[in-house]
Amino acid sequence: MPGLIVVGSQWGDEGKGKVVDVFSSQSDLVVRYQGGANAGHTLVVDGKKTVLHLIPSGILHEQVTCMIAAGVVLDIVTLCEEIRALKVNGLLKNPKQLLISDSCTVLLPYHRRLDLAREKALGNEKIGTTGRGIGPAYEERASRKAIVFGDLFGPKDVLKQKLEAALKEKNFLLESYYKEEPFKVEDLIKVIDECAEELKDYRSKDTSLGIHKALRSGKKVLFEGAQGSLLDLLHGTYPYVTSSSTLAGSALVGSGVGPSQNLDVVGITKAYTTRVGSGPFPTECTDEVGEELRKKGHEFGATTGRERRCGWLDLVALKYAIRVNGITSLALMKLDVLSGFDEIKVCTAYELDGQEITEYPVSPGELARCKPKYVTQKGWKEDLTQARSLKDLPRYAQDYVQFLSSSLATPIDVISIGPGRDQTLWIRPLFS
Ligand code: IMP
């Protein structure tokens, strides 16, 4: 299979960065197709830490081309910072390693201010966004007022006109409704010009064409999703979702590739569940179990540093994610974090208004009323981080993996047992 889509199958932070990093070394092209600087993964190269929000982690491999496709909301200030940080660390020496679509929506400082102002105004009703301006940027795209990446290199008067048109509404909202500082067109143009100068070498105009050619010639293309399936704008826990489609279908739309392509879909799944921000989470553990998962799993956001809410694995939600994404195999992450629990719970059904259900409910308010029904698996005490094959895992850990795979009727092709690249058990090769 020349193409592989990697999606998060929970509420994000499933460990996609590590999988994409490992998978990238076997890919020719890595494509980021939705979301923006709300995503984040930390890379450690030669002991130096770099946090990437927009650039695919494939950038660590010199032979890999990384693309940022049309579906992404591109925070150009953050992108310039990331590029500089990579260069300081001796990476991204060749500009051909990073190609940016002219059709990306440009995210500017006023989107962030609007996002933060809105959240502040919502008080207890807030979504718990990352504050990175994602919602306002996608709204602007839908309102047909957005600046796109190609505008940065076009006639200056056109850019100015577009910015003036966009700012008319935004400044009105900021000043009159939220009582926040407005933005000046001239200040923004200065920021944009500086960024355009730094980014011009990465302009690729039509990334869809590049992806199409790569797939046609049998090159290995990896589509890197951000956030998780349950944060999808249409199929997630609305309104507590992000503002893009996080599902595998979005890889096609966001990068301009048709559905007749033969692509595998790998769902990244943590061995337990986490969520950041507000919204329903049936298996959340607000007791010492949640605390232990958070501590052992270092469950703090890479973008905002917020504590992640933690709980047991939810197979009802996972089956839904498998269905709506068309997931063909799973990568099970952070299995090592479960070492030390006497017993491990797995949610296999919900109780909704006195009835047992096994299909994830999508009607408004229903998920919040669901109570999890668990089966209990035996835990294990052994440290898993040194295992190098499935056989090295203790029996109850193997049983847990087997139980998940058969309950979900989906193969688990990868198991991660620690942050290192070598702490990855390959059950079946990729791109096979
Ligand atoms: P936004 O994407 O910043 O608008 O935030 C909307 C919701 O998505 C909030 O609950 C965020 O916590 C969540 N979210 C956005 N990006 C991520 C991510 O990369 N990991 C986990 N949650 C995320």
C-alpha cells in the first residue's frame, strides 16, 4: 500500500508524533492536512528539545519531504519560530524538505486574540480551546475572507485590501463586543512581510499535484492527522470539538486527493484514555486511578501544559472511531503505563437512561448521560519497557492486547512500550 493515513482514534494526544516519527523514516512524503498549531509534539534530538506544532516530525529525516497541505490553518509566526528552532539544531538544511501549499489558510495574531477573548467570555461554558486561534481561522475561511498562503507572495495592494476586509469585522468584535485591543492593518502587514521573507523558500503552490504524482509513481506517502477522532467538527463530541475534520476522510479533502486512492488507515490508540478541555468523557477517573495514570503517563499537554483528564480505555468510543475513519489497523500506545495496576478496566458498553447500549450515541446530550460498563482484566507488575517482541510481554499484558484486538475486530499492528524509537513492537510491517 503506497499510502497510509495516521489518525488519532480518541481525543488527541494518543502518541501520533512517535508513530509518525517512526513511520516517517520509511516514507518518501509526509503530509499534514488539517488543524494548526493546536497540535504539538516534543522531539528530542541529540538531547535538545524541539516542540513542533505545524511541521511534520518527518522533518528529522533528511530524505523525507514534508508537506503542509491546504486543509491546515497556518500560523505563520509560529511556523517561522519552528523553522528557526530546527535550523539552530542543525536540521532543515535543505528547504526542499518542507513544502507549503498556496491554499493554506493563514492564521494571524487576531485569530488568537479572538479565540482567547471568546473563551474568557464563555466562563464556565468554555470549550477549553488551546487558545491558538484555530476556530476563528477556520471561520474566516468559511466566510470567504481568509488570507491564504499564496497571498503572501502576490501584489501588496491585494493583500492589504483582503486584510482590511477581514479586520473590519474582527476589530468590531474585538473592540465593541469583547472590549479587547483592535489590530492595525500596517502592523499586521509588517508581521506578514517578515514571515513571507522567511517562508518564501518553502512555497510549493500546488501540494495536491505533488502528492498525486508521488502516489502515482508508487512512492510511500504518509498522511499525518492531528487531534483525535472524537474532536472532529462533525462526528465528535460537539460542541466540545476542534474546528476541523480530524477523520481519515479529511486527509483526502485537506490534501486534495480523491477517494479512489488505495490507502490504509492506522488508528493511534492509547492503552487508556485522556482528554484535555471540556466535554463528556464517560470513562474518566477522577480518583487515584486517574491521578496515577496522569503521573505515570506524564499526561500534560505539549501545547498548553494543561493537565489531561485520564480514564480507562473505552471500546464503545473506539469502535465508533474505527467505523467513522475506516481504520484498518491499530497502534496501541503507552502500554507500559499500565504496569503496576492490580486490575485494568475496559469499557465495553454504556448505560444510557437505564438501557444498555453498545453503539456510541451521537444525539445531543446523550454521551454526557452515559455511564460506563466495565469488564475487568488482570493487571501485571512487570516493567514492559525492555521488551523487544510480543513474546517478551508478560502473559496478562499479552492477554490485554489480545482482548482489545478481538473485541474491536481490528488487528493491532504496533505496540509502543516507551518513548524511544526502539521501544516499539512491530507486529506487522508498515506499507506492506
Ligand atoms: P482548539 O482546537 O484549540 O479550538 O480546541 C478545541 C478542543 O480541542 C479543546 O478541547 C482542545 O483541548 C482540543 N484539542 C485541540 N488540539 C488538541 C490536541 O492536539 N490534543 C488534544 N486536544 C486538542
